[in-house]
Amino acid sequence: MIHPTALISPDAQLGADTSVGAYTIIHGNVRIGDGSFIGSHCEIGHPAPRAQGRPLVIGRGANIRSHSIFYEGSIFGDGLVTGHRVTVREGTQAGLNLQIGTLGDIQGTCQIGNYVRFHSNVHIGQHSTVGDFVWIFPYVVLTNDPHPPSEVMRGVTLRDYVAVATMSVILPGVEVGQGALIGANSSVSRNVDPDTVAAGVPAKMICRTEEILLKDGSGHSAYPWRRHFHRGYPDEVVARWLKEFGAGASVDSVSGATE
């Protein structure tokens, strides 16, 4: 399960049934859970002085694709999945089933919740806080310097169930409330209330999220999205959402299908 060209420190701890691809380097200060896959040409546990000796801990069942770099000093829950050429700096703490798209860049010193989805080319600045079940679409940037260049850092906060559409920029110190939607190509400089839509440059409140209808002819509201979109989430999570919304939820989605 270990390619003969891989370089693995004898101090690294690899779980059972872990595979390592060609020309990958795994440094000593690394702990990888059972059943994980590390693709080719990766560097896992890259040394980082700011990590202050803390290990890189990756949970069970990870799938890290080729040419990705993870610095030491971060912790990831079970089920981590990446695209190709991902970079994650030290000080990142993430929950279960984080997904990072190709060319994703997490600058470290940030908190990420459970079941978060980053699409390709997403940049997460230092000191960002991302809640559970957040969706961030391609080319989104979370910034942190209020008057660049400076030594001042104010991270962005995205609460649970937030969705940030493609090409948007969230400016330093902004908090986006639970269930809010940020429209595509927006520049968000002020806090966004929960369950509202903000869009534009600068972004302004457009409407309540419940006013947006699904484009499937059903006439149902598209938000909260967890009422009808369940693909890729575990049964226990979907069951909780179905209970939350009762008859208004998509019963067929228990098996992963959506209406």
C-alpha cells in the first residue's frame, strides 16, 4: 500500500490500511488515521515554526489527492477529502468530512466546522471561523487585513448553513449570519443578518432567503437548503433535518436522492 518511491519518516504514525502514492513525502510529526489514501507527489507534515511542535493529525478515511501540501500543527476530523494541489497551513482545526476543492488554499490559524464544502480555488485567510454545513463556491476569498499591508488581522466569521456563491470576497471582520446566502460576484463589507440574501458591490440585503424559490416548478422555497438538499450527508444528519422540517422536507432524500 506504500509506493516504493514514497519517503516516510520512521517517526510518522500511519493507521492501518493507509495507502501512500509515488514520490510523496510524509514527515515525522504526522498522525494519519486508518483507511486513508495519500496521493502522489504530496508533502504531509511540512515543518512550520509557528506550529510550535504540534503534530499534523488527520482522521480516519482521508482522501488527499496528488500534489497537496499539509503543514504540521493542524487537526482534521474523519473523512477529509481534497482535490489536487491543495495547500493547508498550520493552525487549522477542522471537523468531520471537510471537503477542499482543487487548488484550495487554507492559510491556517482558523476554525472550520463539520461537513464544510469548499469548491475549487477557494482562499481561506488566517483567523477565519467557518461553522457547520457551510458551502463556499469557486474563487471565493475570505480576507483578514482591514488596511493592507499591516500587522492587523480580523478574520471573517461564517455561521452554520451559510452559502457563499462564486467569485465573492468577504472583507475582514465581517460576520455572515446562520443560513444567509451571499450572491455571486459580491464584495461583502458589512455583517449579514441570518437567513437573508446579500449581493452586489458593496453587498446589500436583497431579500429574505425564504423568498427565493426552487427552479423546479414546485413553488417551494430554496432555503433553508437543508430542507430539500441531502446528497452526501450521513443518514443521522438527514434524519435530524427531516424531523426539523417535518412534512415540508423531502422524504426521498433519506437515501441521498433529492427532489
